Amino acid sequence: MKTILIAATFFMVWACGPESSPEGRSKIRDRNLQEQLDSLKTENIQMKKEILLIKEKLKMPVK
């Protein structure tokens, strides 16, 4: 009986992870979205730098 109680308690603790609640899932989703947004910002900055370099090589006026 004691073993069953311990196993049931372990299962309940294991089942209550961050993915098991709507709030936990939304936090995981928000974290993933923030990481994607940060990555896009970094890419955008790099693309702007590359465009400026291309404009300089072509001697185009920079706005």
C-alpha cells in the first residue's frame, strides 16, 4: 500500500509540469516567440549593415 501511495504521489508530481497548465503552456509559447523575435531583430540589423555596405560600394546616396 505504501508503495502504491509513493508511486501515485510521484506520478502526480510528474504530471504537473509546466506543459500541463494553460498558464505554463502560454509562458513556454511566449518564451519561444520572444526568442524568434530576438533572432529576427538580429537578422534585420545585419541586413541593414549589409545594405549600407552595398550602397557604399555602388556609391549610392544613403538615406
